[in-house]
Amino acid sequence: MSNPGYWCPVIASSELGTRPLARIRFGERLVFWRSGRNVVCMPDRCPHRSAALSLGRINLAAGTLACPFHGLEFAADGSCVGVPGEADPGLCEEFRVEPRSVREADGYIWLWRGPDAGKSESLPRHPALSGLRYGESRTVWPAHYTRCIENVCDYSHLPFVHRWTIGAGNRGKLIHIEMEDVPGGFRAHLLQDGERHQCLEFLYPNLWLLMISERLMLSAVFAPLDDDQTVVYGRTYYRMSFPGIGLLMKVWTRFSQFLVFREDWPIVASQLPGDVNEAQHERLLPSDAPVIAYRKLHRAYTRP
């Protein structure tokens, strides 16, 4: 099948303020900015002399972005609406930039990946997170995003990579997993004595959720920076209310995810090739059922 395209969360809404924001995603330099209430994403390069538009200024009244080099001004639709120092208004037509399709929802900015003709209106969402608040952290993993995603979908590495943290006491236990299909992804239930003990949910392309209880859940979004680095947005979702809980959850999220994720980094970075579509030589085990499910999804969306 051909690539159907998908919406991919690539930055957190909390990162985007009143100034242009430079980010590299999928190996491309992009600039994100707000035109009124709308989020805009463009290549971070002025078509005039290639200066970074992210160094420019936003005209809040007009909803435009001006290049920092010669002041060329761009509207949210990518059209050039001003060329200072030039008398011919027709010059504007020669300096259009092509904006990327983006949306804002659930505290993320989503980038469309794929042909515009097949663009979907719906976004992948974890229903269990509805109505929950969250604390957030951001880390950079030194690996391809597909390897990072597989790592958090893998129960069997916990007793070895995380032997002193979240995997303590589990070494030597057999891994039994029950898989469940959900729209756009899957759930993987870890069984103990035949009963469901823990559940993770993955939605394509890059949304992961660990359901601890109805009141506490962990999530992560994996935004590709390039082939060798991935920005991971970790969140602790909670349904609790007492003074200071918001600050507490922010601090806890940053500490706990750094404590655990740093144990993964050298292992995940060592896995070659990076993109799992190229890892045809690997032999998978029954306990790799979530990894197998992810690879099937990834091939469906990325293979021609």
C-alpha cells in the first residue's frame, strides 16, 4: 500500500510563545510561530538570501513574520506581503514560502506527514487521558525514533536495563503478554498468574501510554529530530487535587523520566541500523509481541 500519511505531534504547545521557534524535525529546519490564535510552520529559510526566519520578528497586529536580514514579510499562508526598500509590489509574488500543515491539540503541535490529498481530520488520541492534568519533561535520546519507540514497548528489557529502578525484582520471571488491537494502534497487557497486571497503549505514529491506574498514567511522544536523535516529551497524567500538585508533578516527571530513560540511552543508541525497517536480520521472540505489532504498523505507513 502507498503511504497514507499521518498527523505527528512534533513540539509541545508550551514551547511556543510570542517569538518564532526554531526546531529540526525529520532532519528539516523548521520555524513555528503564532499568527493570532493559529500556529504556523514553515521552512526556516528566507527565499531571498537564506537567513533563518526564526531569528525574525512577529508583527502581532498583522499576523506576519519578518525576515531578520532584509525585512521581507510573510503571512501565515506563506505569501510574501512586503519587500522593504523595493518600489515594485509585484516582487512579492517571487518570494513565497510553502507552509507545512499543522494543528494544535492536547498540548501538542501536530505536523502532517504525507500527501495533502489524503489528509485526515482526526488525530490519534488516548481516550484514557481525557480530563487528566499533567506534568511534562523533555529529553533528547541519541537514537532513531523507531528504536526509541520499540524500547518503551518492550517489557522484557526491564529486569536487565533497569535492574535497580523499575525492573528491580523481576529478573528470571517469564514474560507473558496479551495483545489487543485498538483503532490506530495496539495495547499490550503484561500478565501475572494469568491476570492482566500492567497495560501499555501505542498509537501510530509516536504516542505511547503506560496505564498505572485510572488516576495516574505515564505518556511519551517521540518526535524525530534527525536519523540519530529523538526528542521525547514525557508526561505524568494525574487525576488528583491538592495544593502544589501541579508543581510536584512537573518536578517528579523530570526527575523520574531522567532517572529511568538515561539507563536506556546507551543501549538504544547501540542498535544498528537505526530505522527498524532496515533491521531485517533481527530474530524476534514471543515476548517481543508489542515490537512486532509496532513494526507491522510502521511498515504499513512508510513502505511504498
